[in-house]
Amino acid sequence: MEDKVFELDGVSRTFGALKAVDNLTLSLGKGEVTGFLGTNGAGKTTTIKMLIGLLRPTAGTVRLFGGDPADAATRVRIGYMPEMAYYYPYLNVRELLAFYGGVCGMDKQTVRTRTDKLLEEVELVEAAKRPLKTYSKGMLQRAGIAQALLNDPDLLILDEPFTGLDPLARIHFRKLLMKLRDQGKSIFFSSHELGETELLCDNVAIMKNGRCIYHGPVDRLAGDGGGNLERLFLDVLEKGGVA
Amino acid sequence: MRGCMRRIGALVKLSLLELWRRNDMFALLVLSLVLLVPLSMARPFGASGATRYFDEAALLLMWGYSLFISLGIGGRLFTSEFANRTVYPLLAKPVSRGELLVGKYLGAVVASWSALAFFYVLWAISSVLRGGECLTFCFFQAVVLHALFVALAVAAALAGSFLLTPSASTTLLAILFPAMFFFGRRLPDYAENVSGVLRGLVNVVYWLAPHAEFFDMRQRLVHGWGGVEAGVFLAVVGYAIFYSGALLLGARLLFNRKRL
Amino acid sequence: MLTALALCLGLVMRIAPARMPQALGGGDFLSVLLGDAKKDISDAMVHEADSYFHGGVDMDCHHLHGGHHHDSGTCCHHDHGHDHDADCDDHHEGAFDPWRWINVHVRAPEIDRHLSTKQAVEMMPWFWIAVKADPHNVEAWSTAWYTASHVMKDEALALRIAVEGQRLNPESLEMACVLGRAYRAETTRDSEKSEEMFRRVVEMAEGTQDLAENDNQAFFYSVGCLADSAQRRKDVAALAKLLNAASRINPNHPTTRSMSQTLKELGRGS
């Protein structure tokens, strides 16, 4: 029985002289929701890319469902949404999901059933026949979420999922993630939206200059002082850790 | 295996949809009509009955179009994925880089072939309407060799897009292929007339550059020469497969090294 | 990008500096657009028509299987000098070159072929482009006329070509001769116009110092025709005048000698 959905053990990644991620040890338990916080350039996206096998660590090991994320078969159980992707403009959202379903090796009937369900969940039923080039940023984000959920993944990795969403869509998306959390899905997302993170997450990991300076429960961070995550996030960044 | 085929099938379908939903094909079709309809009605010096010049012009246009389409599609295959950031969700799916490369390549080739088939069907119809015979052995050989050239051009554009910027790669190939098509077979003669570094350079180009002219059976088609010998045909097929394979291998290595 | 373009340009200039356009042509749009290239384009089109005559084989790169050799004497009235020049693929010896082997086999027909009378119309579009690109390309006009007249056996078409070619090239001896010949054809015969053209050839030749090869042929052909006509009319004065003109150009030409002989015979007869 796997306890950990992923494990990063002493992982480092350098780009020339730049150390993007430095000796990072981090894990996510089954059914956990973890927010991945940090300033721009802190190493969040690099970490996520290593998690989904797009980048190889220069040191340390990355385990995804006990396997190597560089193996395609290991990625069957994950869903990933990148930060602000411009999906194929000449497709409509149904064709987009059919395409990703094919890439996942799913059969047509399953893809169709999942597509109907997901389009309702992300509220794109009415726009389903419109080409994606006519979509707003928020609608593209929702299409991105739908593609990430298409294969009913056990782990959802989201890179800045709230970017481009209007307040209403944000509330709706938060509800969707909560529903997924209640279904027992593990969710790992990077964000600058501290309010959303606070509402959604069991744990947060905070990155600074490629190092994880805090990884633990949100309530411990917000904790005794009763302050909100935003203030405490700033405190952590300034102090470089939690006392 | 089945999953692999399904993944590759999805990538092929994506390329087909892209080609036929862009306006390129329709622009080319309109351009063809604008050029060829008046040409088909020409009566030079008042003489009627000439058809070969039309076939020659139409086939040359088809070669130009196929190069334009294959370089365009091949060059865009990954650059648009990188620019739009769609390569990330794609590679996060259970698909390997090798499968993605092969799938996208096959997609581009099939899409280019569909365009080629479309134009050859139009040409065949016009040939039949003018009382010609088109479904000959030579015709099939010509179509197959043209299709193999398209596969080679797509592979070159794909590999070039990893090596250079998309516009630089497409421009260079758009110069190289027509240059080889028209002058490739004359390079040894030119090499004999120069010396030093230039001679070496010309020889390198002759031996290494893709010989587009091998695939050109327009003359045989237009003048009804009949097909090429089986051995020669197989040699050209082998050349195309080997060259495309080498380019794809190069693209695979570059893609593996590409920082995402 | 700019470096690549500069390299290409440098290479082109190195390869063919003498072929680069040196000056713009006449004042019309096409001339300005094409400059000196119009003559090259026109010649290339004539060359293309010639290759059409040979079933699409580029005679400058002609190579047949089984050691056949092309009989250039049977094709056109123009001897294009079908020698195997530097462009040929089969003149190289030495190590086996697979690329050349493929090219030779893809581009060469297995049999030597020429267009039939009916098929020769296929050459016309290329001649048409040739004379459109350069209306003063007399070789293009005369070859087009020859093809229509002698290969296609379409004398009406040949006459149309000759009339238009002569109209656009009134200073050309060759075109005047061509038109004269076109008026001598069986179905388009007009002896008066034919002789008028031949006389024009003689007049133009008299005012020219050195005749070019084609003009020289046109002159003696015209003189020969006019001499025949004068002989039939027993017009000794006209014949003497022609002999005088021919002797000035070339006293040893067979036509000159033949006229001299005829004149002597007519003199004895009278």
C-alpha cells in the first residue's frame, strides 16, 4: 500500500551556475492537498516539472507513485495543468479532450462520458462547440482543468491554477477542488493566491531561493497567533523559516 | 501496443485537423484556380490541343505547395507546442518523448499527404477531363515518390526546428530543397570547375544535402515515359527512408536534450 | 539570416557573374521587370520546346540506355549542337556515384522518342512564352514557324506566326525570309507577297556589311527563290541584278554560281 503519492528526496536542479532547486525534500500523502508557495523564481515550477518528468534532477531522487516520473507509465495516474497554456486554437473543447484522451490511451466511449461530466463541472457545456481561439483566459483555464481531470487522476498537479479566473470562476474552481479532495484525490498546486490556499490546503510548502523553508500544516502556520496566511507567509519569508 | 497506437492516432488526427482548419489549403486552392484556369484556356498562336504545358505547370505548382505545406507543418510541430505551452500537459500524459515525436511526425506526414492526395486527385480529374490517361503505373510511382519527398521534408523541418529558430530553419530549407531540386544533379559538374574550399563545400553539399530531384517524376508523367525500373525505385525509397530516419533520430536526440 | 542570404548571394555571383543582368532592357513593363533576363528566359523557353520535341528529354543532358545516340538531324531544322556538354550526367568516369546513377535512371527515358505531327502542338506554349518574354527573339519565332510548318504541317498556323514575328521584327532578314517562305506554302500561297518579302531580304542585305550566319542563309534562300522566279519569267535584267547582289555577299556560294550559270544559259538562249 502506497502512503506517499510522491517523494522528493534531497532533490537539486541547477541550470548552469543557477541553482533553481536546492536539496529539496518534500512528499505528499494520499488524499492530501498541499499548496506550494513562494515568490517568483523560488523554484516552484522547476520542482513541478521534475515531478511530472519534464526535467531530471541533477541530484537526489524523485518518486511518483513509487516509480520514476520519467517513465510514461508512471504518469498514468496524474493530471497536470500548466500555468496559462494556449490550447490548440482550431479545436473546440470536446476535440481537445478527445485528443488528450487519445494521448492517454483512453477508449472513445470513456472519453465521451468523462467529457460530458467534466464540461458540466467546468461550466463549458454551452461553449463546447466554439473553437478555443475564441475563449477568454478564464475559459482556457477551465478547459485546462478539464484536460487535467480527464483520466480521473489520483494526483492532480496544478501550476498557478487561479491565474486568469474571475472571482466567480475562482469560487467555482475552489469548490471543484474541494469536491476532488473529498473524493480522496491528492492535490498539489503552486499559487500566489494565499487566500485560496488557506481555504483549500491541509499543508503548505514554502520555497525561497530554491530551498523549502516550511513544509507543514496550514493551521500550524496560521496557528496560535490567529493571523492569516498572508501575514504569516511574509513572516516566514523574512525570517527564512518557522520557529 | 494498442495504447501506443491510440496515442499516435490522436496525434495524427490533431495534425490533420490543424491543416484542414487553417486557411492555408484553401488559399492554395484559390491560388491554383487563379493560375491554372486561365492557363488551361490558353491557345498559344491560336493553336489548340496542347496539354503537357498545363500538366507541367500544375505538377510544378503541386511540388511547390507540397514543400510549402510540409515545411510549414514540420516546422510548426513543436515550436507552436513550446510557444503555447501545450507541450507540458502533453508530456505530463503517459506518453514518452519518442512516441510524441513519432506521433507528431506521422501526423504531419499524414496531413501533408492528405493535401498532396487532394491536389493529385484534382490533377487526375483535370487530366481525365482533357482526355488523358492518368491512373498509370508511372502515376502511382510518381505519387509514391512525391509522398516520400514530403515525408523527408517534414523530417527535415522537424529536425531543423530543434536546431535553429523556426523561421531560420524554414527559410534555409525553403532555399535548400528547391536548389537541390533544380540544380542538385549538376553539383559534381560545378565542383569540377572550382577548386579549394569551395570545391570541398560543393562536394559536401552534393553528398549530404537531401536530393529532392530523385523524387521528381514530372517529366515521366507529363511525357508518358512509363515508370522507373524497380531497382531504381527501391533505391529512391530506401534513400528517403534512410534520410528521414536519420533526421528523426537527430530530432529525437535534440528533443531529449531540450530543456523544457 | 542575413549571413545566410549574403552567403547565397556571394555563391550565385561566384558561380555565374557573367550571367548576371548587366542592364535594364527597353521601356515596357516586362522589359523593366526582367531586364536582360528576358532574353535568357526566352532562350530557356525555346530550349524547353526543344526538349519537348525530344519527348521531354533535356538534350543538353541527354543520355540513353543501351548506348543509343540521338539523331539530331531528324528533329529540328536548327542544329542546337546537341553535344554532351558539362551538364550531362553520363560523361563522368571513375568511382561509382550512386546519386548520379539514380538521377540518370529517373530522368532518362528507355527509348529515344520525338513528338509526332499531332503531338507537336505541345511545343507551341513554350514558343509563345519565349516570344512574349522577348518579342525580338528571332530564333524563337523562326523555330515556332518551322515547327508549325514542317512538324505539325499546319501552314495556316505557320503563316500566323510568321506574320506576327515579321511585324515585330521588321529589321530582321531572317523573319522576312521566314514570312516569304510561309507565303510559298501550298495552302497559304501568295507569290506576290512572298516575292515582296524576299526582295526586302535582298534590300536589307545590301545595306549590311557582315551578315550573321542565319541572315546569310536567309539571304541566299531569298535570292535563290527570286532567281527561280526571274528565270521562269526569263527576266535577265532581274537575274543579273540578283547575281550582282549575291556576288557582293559571297561570289563562291553555290547559289551565286548556279545563278551565274543560269544567266549564261539565258544569254546564249536569247
